[in-house]
Amino acid sequence: MEQVINYEVVEPGGYKVIKDEKATLEAFLGASVGVCLADRLNKVGGMINLLLPKPLESADRSQPAKYAETGLPLLYKAICELGAKPENLTAWVAGGGSLTPDNLAHLDLGNRVRLEVERFLRAHSIKADFETQEHYSCKMELRGHDFSCNIRSLDIKSRRVPLKEVFLTPDKMELTFANIRPIKDIIFDLVIMINHGDYHFSKLAEMLSEDQVLAAKVLRQCNSSFFGLRFKVDSLDRALAVLGEQNIVRLLLAAGVEDSFSRVRDGYSLAKGGLFRHSLGTGILAAALAEKTALVPRDVAYTAGLMHDLGKVALDQHAEKTRNFLLRATHDLGHTLMEVEQKIFGQDHATVGYWLAVRWGLPENICEVIEKHHAPHEANLQPELVQLVNLADLLMSRYAPGLEIERMAHDDIYAKLSSLGIKPDAIEGLMASLPAGFFNNKPEEFV
């Protein structure tokens, strides 16, 4: 009888330990650094996915697993408590890709994390195998059946895959849009209110009371790991009181937009709910950048980030048919996703998303973000909003590479930061400020 393996993902800023031959830990690494520690003799091991080298003075120290300095001692202690012997430990280290091709210090957080890891391992006399950083992203696995570690590139080095063109004629495009579940009127109204800066406590309560399905989703997410509350929120009034208007607005938007993402299958996503999770993370990062720069309202930035990949929702039903070619062309041959989409569909996801957004009657500035999020220099209506979402999209792509197909070029990140008035060293503070459950949002928490 074939043994069933239980796969557990170690998200950035988290760690897990195992003493079970049926368990396998895995992490998808881009800019973050994965470390495995294992005692093969006593069959104990663990993995941590590190974001930053050490806590900043101003950082929230309630998330020690984010940092190499505080996270590695936690992992070490946890596996020793499970029966590992320090003298038997072996370590593997992977990931830590730079945010910029020239590896300059402020944006080379991965290398600084690796140096901190090296210091810890040397201090504890642990033999280590350091994987090279030549890959854009990689997958790290710790296998419970023999406590070996496998590290492989997420680059697709496969045989030649034939091109399957799915050219979208006007009739096919019309059918494509018809197959998408439109956003509910309540969400459309909320987007308009956010754009006008006109929403308040009583109106939100009224909106939620009119849609029990959305209300249930909001309550479920209130009690998820993202907020880390120590008590259960069991009513909308309590949710509003505890989390405040702004958080409830974001939860309501995410729950509503997820309905449109619910039919997305295996075209663009690399994991369950990957496209939605990428969009949600981009929205949260865009809001954080908006708060830092004060260039646009935070909730407008969040809304734009959440909806920036709307075109992928539309094209996913066709991308599924030609997924292998999409993967090989973008991951192996180095073409941009937009180039490959133009070749296959005759249109790219930014253009298709813009058409859909206009069709739905979304505000003009949100439509512009959807159309220009890969070409912020072409934005005219609200260029700073497009630039914020573009940067948030890039950061999400580098720190959570296992969610969706697209890879964003990072050779002009200094120009992106400069255009927004952000100093390079501010990125470290931004990543430190992310809430504990940021990378752990599961699509089922919105269902």
C-alpha cells in the first residue's frame, strides 16, 4: 500500500518541526531564506522561513520567527525538545535572492539573513550545506521518511512544449467575460465609497446586515491567524468595535472580490487560491506603502492592489489549456508573462483586465491601475497609485514566489523607490511591520 505523505507549507516568517515519517515540510523561497535542521539518527527535524536578519529597534518583537537572530534559536530549541541531539544536527540553507541584480546592501536582505544564519550554525558547530542563490526562486523540502533535504529550482527545465494558441476573438472575449462571476453590488458600492473617502461605521454595519454570506466570511477572517486575536469575535458589532472601520472595509472587499476569483483553477495559480492570495498580499503591501508615503489614501491603494490582476481572473479559463507553455516560456526562456499572453491570446492580462473593469463600471483610477500596473510610467490619471501597486506587486512576487506563475523583473527597483520618495533601507522596515498572519492567509478563510 502506497504511503500517504502529509505536506505542510512553512510560510515566510514561520517555522515547523516534525517527528513523523509521513510528514514533509516545504517552503517556496525567493527573497526569503529557508533553513532546515535535522537529526537523522533520532528522526527529528524542522524548517524555518526567514524574512530579515534581526529585529529593528522599532519592530514588533512578537514575531521572532521572522528574523534569523531570534528565529533560529526557537527552531533549535523546538527540535531538541522533540529529541534531537545537538551533535547529530545537519543544516541546509537555501533562498535569499536579492531584490536587485547588483546585490547592494540595503536591498540584499537575503544575503544578510544568510550571514546571520552562518554565524548561528558556526556558533553551535552545526555542519551546513548552503545552496547557491542563482535561482529566481526554489522549493525546499524536508522529508520525514529519512530526514533528508531536497532543494530544487522552480525554473522549468523541461522538454520543448508546443505552443497552443487560444486567440480570443471578440465573440470568445464576450463569452470569457460572461463566465466570470461579477462583483456584487454591495462591493461595487463600497469601492465607490472608498474612492470618495466616504464610509462610516453605521453604513458598514448596514451593508453587512444585508448580505449574510459576506458577513459570515468577514467574521471568519476576523478570527483567522492574520489578526491573531486572543478571543473569538462572534458578532458584526463586536468585529467593528475590535478591528475598526478600516480593517472591516478591507475584509469586506477581500471577501467580495474572492467570489470573482473562486472559479480560477490551475492556469495562473501555482498553489490553491494562489492568484487570490497574491492579489490580497499586493493590496496589503500597497496600503502599507501608501501609509509610508502619504501619496494616496491607504484604502484606495488596498483596493487597487487587490484588483490589479483582474485580467488573470478572466484569462485563467484559457490559460489552463496552455499552462505548460506559459510556465516554460516565463520560467525557463525568460519571456515576460505579458509577451507570452500576447502570443497565445492576442491580448495580455492588463488589457483584458482593463476592459473588464470598465465593463463593470469601476472607478477610473482603479481601471488605470489594472491596465498600467506593468507600465506605471504610462499612467496619467493617478501615476503615484499605479507606482505603489507596481512596487507592491514586485515585493509580493519576490517574497511569495510559490503562489502564481508571473515573475516580475527587479532590475529597476531603485527607480521605482525613487519615484515614490522611498529610501532603499525602508523596505526592511516595511517587511518587519507586516502582521503575523500576512503570508498565512488561506482562501478557505474567505469561503
